[in-house]
Amino acid sequence: MAETPSQILLVDDEADFVEMLSLRLKEIGESVLSAFSGGECLKILAKTDIDVVILDVKMPGMNGVETLAEIKKAHPLVEVIMLTGHGTIETALEGMKLGAYDLLIKPADFHELIEKLNNARRRKQEQLERIRNAQAALQ
Amino acid sequence: MEEAKPVHDIDILLVDDEADFRVVIAKRLGRRGIRVHEAPGGEEALRLLEETPLDVVVMDIKMPGMSGIDALRRIKERHPVAEVILLTGHANTQDGVDGIKSGAFDYLSKPVELEHLIRKITQAHNKIGRFRSARQEAEFRERVKQQMVVAERLVALGTMASGVAHEINNPLAIIQDAAGWLRQILAKPEMEDMPRRGDFEKALDRIHNAVQRARVVTHQLLQVVRTQSTELSDPTRMRAVDLKQLVEESISLVESEAESKGIKILVESAEPPPSAWTDPYQLLQVLLNLLANSIQATGAGGRITIALRASLEEAKVEVNDTGSGISKENLNRIFEPFFTTKGVGEGTGMGLYVSWGIVSKLGGLIAVESQVGQGSTFTITLPVKR
């Protein structure tokens, strides 16, 4: 269950997968938005506050790593969990170097997903906290 | 008189009914380094060749009992590599020609001139030597070709299988999450009194288990392809590994199972114990897989021997068992993904495929030799140095 209210964005070109996973997340009280491409993901991020993006590596058009780079450029505080097939782990690891918080191998275990989601959220909170403290120290 | 140079290391069989002639020739050839085995007739010659295979036969054509020509035909039948030099009566060219038609290397007419005989023996011996090395080379080429065919097929199969695995993983994730969602709904308090709740739970359980099973297979498949696509696994895990220690570790993990089946596991190691430049965890995985297969194939009272050898460049681990062996047609397919002779639920047919993938990635080779009813030997060859 969510520790603090937060907004999740689920990005995958496989519509049925996005639907099922977001239904599961909503069932435990999460607030979930869906996108089916990298472009759509960036559009949502531009107008909505998102805490964690769950991002598929392999998508047609803009792939997961390219999308990640754009996300981190415009919204450095948004945490990203890469979702990968077993064959694209190297790509996902590359994503970790570009600032993704963690990766999950498909089909991922739901409880593992929740755990990583909570950790990502916690890190974002800690980052915000640090920024607030730094700003307070400056004043 | 000038001493003729000795000819070394040739064994011949001299067949002649005249004992005196044999003794004289044997003595004179012996001085020149040609060891002579003697037989008084065709029957004895054939018997002797069964016991001691000799490459060059020098044989009189006129003998009581079996004639030289008959003996020649039977020798060529049973020992096709052997070369026969016939000795004919003086100026009897027809006998010699008949002999050559029947497969003789050449003929010499009596009385035999020694230098001439030695030259013929040496020629016949060299011809056999050339034939043998050509055959060895052809066999070697054939083996390499076969290994390449197998490797190419495995890579092609792997590429296809991984494509399938990828395509299956996505729907698998959907099935898993759909079933997971239903489970979450069932767990809600308002669903407590739902009719036939047990049936729903049972079905969801089965879906869950089936997805897990499929997941293991797709992960194994993709692991092999992944290992092929990267040069070496994790270079930081590569190090000089004491093979004897690793082999003993693997044995300790399967020992109780082997003992319960009455199977002995032995280690034969060169001294000092060979080492290889490799990833010990991955190699252990391969060893455990080979041992598990051997234990499964070997009956009570059987034996598994792991032999360790090394040269400057390569280290070899041979896992040999006295089990049921592998038939020739299965031998060619044994490293293919999903190839199994085990029953449903006993094996996925992924073990040797994964092992092949790991060993290839570690820069090594894995090969198998087997004889039905006698057992199998799997040989892993690994580099010794970085």
C-alpha cells in the first residue's frame, strides 16, 4: 500500500498489460495514469505531477532509454523504474546509468514491483527534503 | 662393402612354407631394423594377423594348402589397410599380375634381391602411413565440420527460441496480472460470501503455477541468448579457478543423491591440479547439470569419473559415466533447446542447451561421446589463461 499519496505513470505499448497492471495498482489504492508510448509519456509529465514512472524498455518509436533521458532532462526529480524483457537487461542497465532508479524483469512479481515502487517514492521524498533543507540553509 | 642404412621401426609378416628361407630373410631384414613375424602358411598368417595387426605382409604365392592369392584376398578382406608384397617363382610374371589384380601392393620374383625387397617394404609402409594420416585429417575435418554445423544450428534455434520467448513473455505478464487482479478482488471483505469461491481460488492457483512454469522456461531460453550476445559474462567474475576444488564442491552437492542410487563418483586429477580462467559460479552450474544427468542415466553400482587434464593453453574436464549411453541420432541433437528423452515434468530439455551457452560464453567448448549401453563422456575444454 502506498505510504504517501503519490501519482504513478505506467508506460508500455502493450495496452492490455498497462490496463491489467494499472487495475491491480488501483485495487490497492494507488493513483495510476497510463501512456502507450514515450511521446505520450512526456506529454503527460509536462502537465501532471508524477512521482514514479514505470517505463518499458522496448517500445516502437522512442524507446525506453531515449524516453528516460528526456524525462530526466525535464523532470530530474521524477523516479523511473525500467521494465524489461530478459533479453534487454543490458539496455535497462544502461538506463540505470542514465539515472533510472531500478529495473524489473517481465513478467515481474507484483510484490517486488510494490517494494521497488515504495523505495522509489521514498527516495524522491528524501531528495525533496534535502532540497528544502538546502534552501532553508541558504536563507 | 658399404653398409646399407638401417630402416627403422617397421614390423612385417613373412609368409612362406620354407622355414629355411624365412629364417634367412628374417635375419637379414632384422639387421636393417625390420622386425619379422613369421607364418608357414595362409591360415597361420590370417590367425596371426587377428592377434597382432601388421601393416606389411610379404608372402610366397606358391604354398601348400591355401594359395598365396587366396590368402591375399582374405587378408585384404579383413585388413583393408594392410599391403601385401607377393613373392613369385622365377620369371613367373602371370602370377604376379594376378596378384596385383587381387590387390597386392607389388610382386617380386624369387630369388629375392634384399635391397629390392627392403625398398618395396619401405614403399608399402610409407603408403600406409600416408593413407592413415590422410584418413586422420579427413576425420578431424569431419568432426570440426560437424561441430560447426551443430553450433550454427544451436545459434539459429536460440535466435528463434528467444524471439518466441520474448513474444510469450508479454502475454504471460498480462495473464499473470489479470489473475493477480482477480485474486486481489477475491481478497476484498465484500467478496467473502461469494458463491463457489473455492473453485475460483483453485483456478487462479493453477493459472499462477502455469505462468510460473512458462516463466522459468522463457527465462532460461533468454539467458542463453543473452550470454551469446555479450562477449563474456561478467568479466569481474572471471578468475583463475582451481578445477579440482570446484569439481569437489560440485560433487559434495550431489553426493547424497548418488549414494542413495549406489553410484560412486571418482575424481582423477593431473598433478598439480589444473586451473582454468573462468567464472566459477557459471562453471559450477554446468558441472551440476552434467552430474545430475549422469546420475539419472546411471544404474545402481555404476560409476561416474571426473577426469581433469591440462596443457599450456587448455584445461579439460571430462565427466564420464557408466550409464545407459546416448543413441547416435540423439547425440547430434542433445544440445538443442527443448530436446529431451525424459518424460513430461521430468526435464525441460534446457539443461544441456544452457550448459552449451555458458561454456561457449566462457570461451570454451563442450562435446559429447557416447556408446549405448556403455556410458557417455562430456568434455568441457576451457582456456587456462586470460
